Amino acid sequence: MKEYIVLFSICAELVLRRKDIINFIHISLPDVRVRSIDLSDRQFTMRVTALQYKKGLIEHTLAQKGLHVRLLSINENIL
């Protein structure tokens, strides 16, 4: 079984609405888990894990809320 760790660059608004966004992702995409929202090198990032690669779906789901993210990296772990 594989797990994907996906790292996105996020806007400051998403950080300010962190709890709301985490709940929205959990309800909209139940198999996607937000693992962290951090500030790294003057850039806000959000790390999520998923059992299937869902980069486009995550971006589209957040865009429905008016929030835009940019993919930084994808890593694959074998469980």
C-alpha cells in the first residue's frame, strides 16, 4: 500500500483560516489528512497525506472556497 505526502505552498489567508480549512478538507476529502501548516523560508506550506494521488482534486476543492495553493512536492511512501 502506498501513501502520498503532498506539500503545497499556501496563501496567508489559508493560514488564518486554518481550522475552517482543515475541517473543510476532512469533510470534502475524507481520505486526505492535513498533517501540518507551517512557515518555512518565508513561505507558508501545507503538508497533506493521502492513500491515492489527489493533487488536482485537493487544489480544485480548495478553489471552491476561493483559496489557491501551488504544488511544491510529492513523495511516495510504501506502507
